[in-house]
Amino acid sequence: MQFKKRMAIVLSVAALATMISGCSTQAAAVAPEDTTVIATFTQGTLSQEALNAEMQTKVGMQTLLDMVDQAILNEVEPATEQMTTVVDGNIESIKAYYKDDFADSLIINGFKDEATFKQSLLLNEQRNSYVAKYVASSIITDEELQAAYDNFSPKIEASHILIKAEDDTDAALVVAKEKARSLIKKINDGEDFAELAKEFSADPGSGANGGALGSFGKGQMVPEFEVAAFALEIGQVTETPVQTQFGYHIIKRTGGEEKTSFEEMKETLTATLAEQKLKEDQSLTYAALIQLRADNGFEISTPIISNQYDLFTKQMSPQ
């Protein structure tokens, strides 16, 4: 029993992930005056009319927005092959987890079949894509983009040999530094950096791998190491040992990215800034979708839902 409850909860979370909506895109086409009895119990009966009125208040806006957004985005931000691939992968993972209970769990959570569930997940992808473009075009300023470019430092790749002093005495530090200097001389004389790292480096992790540290950006290494590493050209080795809290380092830059022109990086910088802004301020998501609907002549004639949506847009508007 607990397993089935857990599955239902997970599917509900998947449905709720569709931004503003928490429901599937299905809607019952039942006349509001339908007094057909749909449930009986000891204390009385429940009519279709009463159920419709209650559902309109509780989930009417969510369902309406799903259906409207779907129609608008199918034209404004159509589902791409990439979106479909992502959704198909997610569904396959969910199927593998739920196994034989997958179809029943869909129904329990308001989806009549897999196609309806897929439509809901695709709608989420379409919303995400539109919102990201909205933030990129309407929120991010030219000044922010230029600052992001000016502050951008590409990652580099480097290797090092770490020489540690036996203790904290001045004499031990001198010995360690001289040992590091002698290794720099060996490297300059043509000996292999990686082999020397394997033999002499006190860093067991990188030493066993020829001193390789992989790629890293600014802010990931201690300051003294970072300054020295970023000052090197590819293939260059530090002329003198670099002292940090860990000991003396001999650093060799082995590769790295190149900082290209602003125009070449503009698209990537914009996407990165948009992602950051959306993480910092989730209301931007709602603002983007509210604007999308307004731009496409969205109006609600049902008073209950209209009032709900007016209050919602007021809450999401900048103060």
C-alpha cells in the first residue's frame, strides 16, 4: 500500500512541474446546469452541477491556463525534436520505475493515457523555453551582458608537482623549496614532467596521474596557485616554486579554453544569465507567461476564474 501511495505522489510531482499548472490538460465538457446525480452515499447525493462548481473554484484556473498556454505555445514556441527527446526519456524512466502500475498511476493523477501525460510534460518544456527567451530579450540588459563578458575567465588545464616540507621549521621549508627548484631544473633539461610527478609529488591524487589536475576556473584553487597557473602559456612551467598552504608547487599549464569575442560568446552568456536570474527570482517565470497570454489577447469571461487570475497577476506584478 505504501508503495502505491509513493508512486502516486511521484506522478503528482511530475504533473505539478508544469510551472503554473497542477493538473492535466483534460477538461470535462459538461453543461453547468447538469443536475445528474453522479454519487450517492448514506447522507445524500452529489450532482454533476455541484461537482463542476467546486472543481471550477479549486482547479478551474489551473486547467484553463494549461489549455490556453498549450494552444498559444503550439504556435509561438512549438515543441522541438529536442524537447520531445527529453520528454520521451523522462517517460521511459518513469515507466521503468512504476512497471505494471504506470497506466493506473496516470489515471489516478488525472491523465487519461500516456499521450495526455506526454502532452503535459511537453507543455512544461515549451513554457521553459519561452520563459528563457523572454528573460533573455526583456530582462537582461546590455550592461549586464558586457559585465559578464568582462568578468569571464575561461577554464584552464594544468598539472602540478607538490613538494611538502617535513615540518614547519624554516630549515625544512628551505629543503623543500630547494627540492622543488631542482625538479624545475630537471624539467627544463628535458625530463618528463609526468614521470617526475609520479615519483616525487606529495599529492597522491594527481601524482599518480602524472600531476594532472584536469580543468578548473578562477576561484577553484587557492589564490597563490591560481595566479601562477593562469599566468602561464600552454606548455609553460613555473620558473620558480609556488608556495601555498600545502607546500611548494611546480605548475605546468597543459591546455584550456580560449576567450573568444563578445559576439561569439553573447548567446552563451545570455543563456547563463537567464538561468541565474530565473533561479534567483522565480516570479519571472509567472511574469513571462502572464505577458505571453496578454500579448495573445487572453481574456476570461467566467467571473470566478477571472477574479482568481486577476489576484494572481497582481501578486506576480513588480511591487
